[in-house]
Amino acid sequence: MTDGWRRLDARMLLVHPLETLVRFLPALLAIVVFRAGSDDSDRWELYAVPLLVAFGVLRWVTTRYRIADGQIELRRGLFTKQTTTARLDKVRTIDLTAQLHHRVLGLAKVEISTAGGQHDRLVLDSLSVDAGRRLRAELLHRVDPAVTGLPAPTGSPLGVDAVPDDAPPPVDDEVLLRLDPTWVRYAPLTVTGLASAAAIVGFVSQGVSRFSQERSVFRDGASLVSRLSWWVDVLLLLGVVSLLAVGAYVLTFWGFRLTRNRLGTLHTRRGLLTSRETSIDATRVRGIRLDEPLGLRLAGARRLKVVTSGLLREQGGSDWLCPPAPADVVTPLALRIRPDEAAVSGPLTPHGPAARRRRLTRAVVPAVLVSAALVAARLLWDWNGSLLVAVPLLLVGAVALGRDRYRALGHTVTPDHLVSRHGSLDRQRVVLDRDGIIGWKVEQSFFQRRVGVATLVATTAAGQRHYDVVDVPVEMAYAVLAQIDPDLLAEFA
């Protein structure tokens, strides 16, 4: 090709027609079924099959991309030409995703993100795995003028247009973490694992419920379970959910590996059937997030995510730096990424009596209302009296929840980071780079004003776009603002 233009891998001719055919298969089947009783012998709907195949071939012929003049450019379309460009210094993350049929052919889909939205990305489907990794090296390792004089991951420094097509991918990255298969024991202890289990059950039941024979099997199974003791049913439910959660963990995180190259770029690889590789430019990272859901916390485990710009939220899991794992694995890993011990594991400043009262009130009031409803239902509608046993359990649990939520509440400021922590059932500790904060907001609800606390919101271009210091005394909120950004304090006077 001329002018540096490159095509997608020719093996996509086996992938795209098949994907297109599968995408339109329900419509084709509906047409076939509708015309099954027709006397017309001209099966014109079958002509759509070669047309769909031709459409897939057309995508390969009309899709080209190149890297030149400090940008990546993608052209596609025959009758309606589309040209998408992105400056190399705006590239934030690169995802290499390979579903099962991609992996069989040695291909991958490369998604280049310049921001956090679906329209801020370039998609190349499909490239060979090696070509995708070379492209990733070109985009992330060669674009910063401050590091062009350093030894490149694959040898001598090269410009973005001078990387040979047969150059090998980087092999000298620093390995920060490898998955230990024993960590699957933490899968049932997170909401994510339980949600994955529920999704698997829903998908399977929806698929097999179309057949009457399978529906009868479900009815017979439900009848058998209903005849068992309640504690046996609970054990069966826990066992099935745990197995499904473990299965989802294995499918998602099998082979997980986190590496870092000499320029600081973080790279993750994971997946059993569908493999995914995500590369995150170090200059786009704005912090880390340590998650400690209640189940993991009781088991002495946690998980680690990155706070960065450019990740697509629809591609859940791209921000994982460590799956659920022991705390003595996750904490040292966090320190290697953000070497600030006070921020990662140091003590936090508590938020005082007003915040404690708010934590307890917000936990106890709903429990009191539910308890009152149960008592009223017993007195007015003669509900089963055994339900009243739940009343003291709800009240005791609510008090314990409120106290635990207050113990989690806190913040601290270090020379490089703002740290905030909150939550009980889903506790999060966010270590946010101070130089990544682009704005501030002090919020007070009606109830917060009455007790003299506020929520200090630090806005950033990364992650969730804002991170909150919850229920902090008002004077303490302004003290944090004065410590981090004294020039802006006058704006809040």
C-alpha cells in the first residue's frame, strides 16, 4: 500500500461474513418460517446469504488505517467515505479483545480510546495479535517527546513511522502480578460474583425454557427442592451460587497478568475463552482505588482498580489491576503503583460526632420503619408471628452497620495525594493524585446543614469524574481545600 496505509488482516474475511450472518440470522429465520407454507418456489430470501458475505468482504476492501503526522487515521466506506483521526498524544488506552473465533484464527480486535465515550475511539477488527501489539507499542511507547531518547521496549529508539511490520512485541516488561488459581475462593464473596452467577442462571434458564421438556425438568426439580428441609435448600443455593461465581471468576480473570514497561505503561491480560489485553498510558493514570466489600473484608482480601481517563465504562473490567486477592498481595501491589504508604495504608482523619450520628441515623431509621411495618402487619392483618423475630435482628444489624460505616469514614492529605474512604457493604479507599484534580465543589444537603457537615467533591477527568469526601465538618473541608489548592480557596469565601 502507498502513503503508509495498512489493511486489516486478510483472515478477517473468515470472521466478518460469519459475524454479519449471525447478526442477521434471526431475521433470515423469521423469513424462512414465514414463507414455509407459501406456494412460491422462488426462495429469494436465500439470496441474502451471499450478499451478507459480500458485505463482510467489502469491509476488508474499504477499511484502511495509518500512523503519520502525529496522528492515527482510519478510513472506511465505499459509497459514503468515513475518515476518523486521533492525535497520538490523545490516546489514553488500548484494548486488544479476542473472542473464541478470533483466537482460533490468531486475530484480535483493537480498540483505541481517546476519551471515555463510545464515539471517542477507533476500532480495528481484525488484526493479527502480533500486529495489534506492535500497533499498541507504536501508539503508547513512542509518542511522548520526553522519552523518545530512552531505549525503546523493542530496541533502539524509533519514530512512529519507522517501526517495521515484523518487529516483535515488547518482552522486557516488569511483571507486577500473576493470578494465583487459589484466589478463586474469593469469587462468591463479592456482589460482582453473585451478579455473574445470577446472569448465568438467567441466560441458561431463558435458553432452555423454550423447550417443553426442559420446562418439565425445572418443575420437577423445584418440586423436589420444596420437599427438602429449609437448611438443605439454603446449602444447595449457596453451593450452586458459589460454583457459578467461581465459574464467572475463571472465565473473566483466568491467566490474569499485570505488567509495566520502562515508560510506566500498565498492561493487563486476562480471560479464558475471550481474552482481553488493556494498555493504560502512565501519563493518564490519576490514582488507584482499593475496594473492600464486606465479604472480602471478612476474608482478609480486597481488590485493586486504576483511576484513569479513557476507559470505556461499557467494557466492564478494563480498570482492574488486581482481581479479588489476599490483602497482603493487593496492598504491596498498590504501593508499587503509587509508592505513598501514608496514602495507601496509613490512618485516616475521622469526621467527628456529627458524621457518626448521620451514619447511625441513616442505618437505623429504615430498620425502624420496616420493623414497625412488620408489627403493624401482625396486629392488623394477622401475619405470621414468626416474622417478628426479624425485628430485633434488623435493629441490631442496623446499629452494627451504622457503626461500621462510621469507622470506614475518613480522609487524609499527603504531599502527592488526596485519600478518601467510605462505605461498609462496599467500602472504597480512593488514592487520588493531587495534580489530577481539576476542580472542587462543597455540597450541603438540608440535613447536612443542620449538623454542620458537607461533602467535599474533587472533580477529575479520570475514573468516575468525581470523588467525594463524605460528611466532613465544613471547616475541615475548607482546610483540605486550602492545603491542596490554596489559590482556589478565595473562590469559596
